[in-house]
Amino acid sequence: MSPFAEADQSYRELSPVQLWRDGSPAEKRAFFGGWLLVLLLCVGLGLGTVHWNWSGLPVRLGGVTVYVTPYLPQPICLLLTLTLGWWWGAIPAYCSTLVLALSAGMPLHWALLFACANPLGFAMMVVGYRAIAMRRDLRDLTSVLYYVQLSFIASIFGSAGSLIWSYTNHLAPGAQLPIWQGWWLGSFLQSVLLGGPALALLWPRVSRWQCERQALMRRRRGGSRRSVLRMLAAVAAGVLVYGFVTIRLAEADAQGAPEVFRQTVWIFYWVFAAIIVVFAFFGYQLFSHWQDSTDSLLSEMQRMNADLERLATTDALTGLLNRRAADRQLDLEWHRARRGHASSLVLLDIDHFKHVNDLYGHPGGDVALRSLAASIRCVMREVDVAARYGGEEFLIVLPETGREGAFVFAERLRERVAVADICHEGRVFRCQVSLGIAVSDKHEPSYEHWVRRADQALYRAKQGGRNQAIMGV
């Protein structure tokens, strides 16, 4: 299975409104009750992060010191975001971070802004999965790399909160780098090492449930140009912000570095930034070209499929349905009749059609058949179904029509055909038709039996002198 764009991989969100209105009592208890418990758990874990002072913990890796900040609400809320929807994960993440900030003494107006950090990062993940309908079971390399890339971008955007934390706590420039690096690196590692395996384990069951309960979903289709543009902009901005903030904080932490080295680093950064912007621009142009080509191909395929469907169901001479399509419609009406919906069936053919062929040749007979089809179209309603059932035999299904309505229709059609002039090679002639009518019976064993009753009525019309409509029994 391709990791891309399967219909059941497109981003869906569980709608709280639909869940409340159409969900079962067990589903309401599980989702609303479980979500409230998760919210309380995230608030408790957020307070624990401050209590245990887990901010910017130094870790030695290969002789280099890096800083990591464990924040357990982050992978929990990320999992909610990718399985249920952004709001389901963003609200617990916001509440836990807000309570954490207030408990640490942050002013209220800064705390309200500070709490937006993780929801912003989750929004970047959602943008990515809306842009490309990538599978989330992480069972192949492409989907894993895509998830890792989005996790990095999300962690960079989410780490914007570290700058507010540093400002409100009046940290010295040299102390800001551990907070910044610990925030984004901790978020990234938790997303990959905790959120990734949990998502891979849960997603198959979540996907099956979403498909079974689509009425509760607010579906977001992947692949739109706007979504792809947002994703590319997010990737470019994330990389550039990461590079800019890291260099500025490292510069503040290394005041003794030579000026030439600093200038070289910044020159490299701006060249790198230009390359990123150019790649994002051309990436979007390539995607737009690919999407235009794909849309054109799909439109052409749809047109060809429609043409094939029309050829498979339409009689080429008259433009009415053919025998195969008529049988399908008859079967549908027969099933409706068994549920108590009265319908009628009219079967007719041209009187002495062999004589028409003998006098005017087969081309003249074809003109007569087309003229009869035109008369049928003029008399029938939009809901009626007409077909060329065989040679010169035609069939018309009249939904929601009883004996009286069917007989009036048949007489109107017979009279119209009798006065219609048929022109062929400068010669004008007229034809007459005989018609048999059968009203549906909910105890009918099959639609073939229904057609047989109409055919018997048609036979009696011919035996009784032709050019008449007979109601079947």
C-alpha cells in the first residue's frame, strides 16, 4: 500500500458536536470522560515539570553537552491531536502550560500567550497531514521520515514559549540557550521516541473506527494547494527560525569568539536561508505543476469513464437505455414495489414493422425507431425510464404510477406516435404502436414475471387489432 493519498488516510477530526448528537452513550462517556481525565493528568504532569525542575537538563553525548527538557503532557496531547483532531489535543496542552506558568509566578498576560506554544506546534503537525494524506501507522520509511520532519518543525514552533519564559524570568543571555535548546530538543525527542511508537500502535484501530463512524467525523481532505503552501512555508520558517535563534543565543553565550568567525556564521546563515526559500518556492511550483497534470488526467479519465458508462448502458440507434440497463432499473423498481410503492410498466412495439422495412429498407426502419424514441421522450416524465428492449420493442417504467395513470400515459403516447410524420429520402410515412401495461404487485416473484405480464398484455393488444393499449392482469 502506498504511504500517500489513500482515501482512508486523509486527515479527519472527531467533531464534538456530531459526537454529542449522534454518538452512542458508550462513545460519549469514553471520549468526553476520557478527555477530561487526560486534561487533569496533563495539568498535574505540567506542575510536576516545574516542581522537579526539569527545565534544560544537561546531557553529555559524545563529549558534547546538549540540553533537554522533559515535558510529558506534550506527547500525550500530540497523540490526541493526530488521532482525534487539533482541538482535542490543543486544549489540554494549553491548560497544562497555563497552570504551569501561573504556578511559576508568570504574569497573567504573559502566561496566556506562553500557553499557546505547544498548540502552535501541534498546528504545524496538522498542516502537514492536511497537505499530504500520509499514513500514520509509521510502517514504512517514507511515513516515518515525514513524521520526524513534522515533529522537528512542530518542536521549533512550540519552543517559542522558551523565549517568553527566559524574558519573564529575566535570565541572562548566556542562560537562555539551555532553555531554548532543552525545549525544542525535548519536544522533538518526546514526539519521536514516545509519540511515534504510540501513534504506530494505536493508529490502525483509530483508522478503522473512523471509517466505521464517518458520520462523527469532520473530514479534511489532503493535497490542496493552500495546505501544501502552508506546509512549505512552515518548513521554511521553522528551519530559518531555528537557525536564527540558535546562532543569536550561541553568540550571546560566546562573547569571546573572534569577529571574523561570527561574521562567517551569519553569512552562512543568510546564504542558507536564501537556499531554503528558493527550494520552498520551486517545491511549490513543482507541486502545482504535478497537481495540474494530475487533475487534468483525472478529468480526462472521468470523462472517458462517463463515455464508457454511456456506451455500456445506451442503445446507439435511439439514445435510450439498452436491455442491460433496463433490466437493472426494472430490478430496482421491483424491489421498491415489494416495499409497497406502486409502479407501472409499459411494453410496446411498432405495428407491422417488417412491412416498414420492406417498403423503406432498413435505413427507413431505423428512422422509424428513432422517431418512436423521440415521441417517448416527449411524453415521459423525468423520473420515468425508457429503453429499447429488443428489435422494435420498447419498455417504459413509470415510478409511483397506478393503473389509471399508466393507461393515460399509454394512450397519450399511442396518439402522438400515430400522428408523427416520419421523413426518409423525401418520402413521408407514419407508424402505429401496440402497448401492453402491467402494474407492479408487491407479491411479484421477480421483475421478469412483471415483464411477462406486460408482454402478455401486448400480445392481446396485437391479437385484438393493434394500435391500442391493453391493461394486463
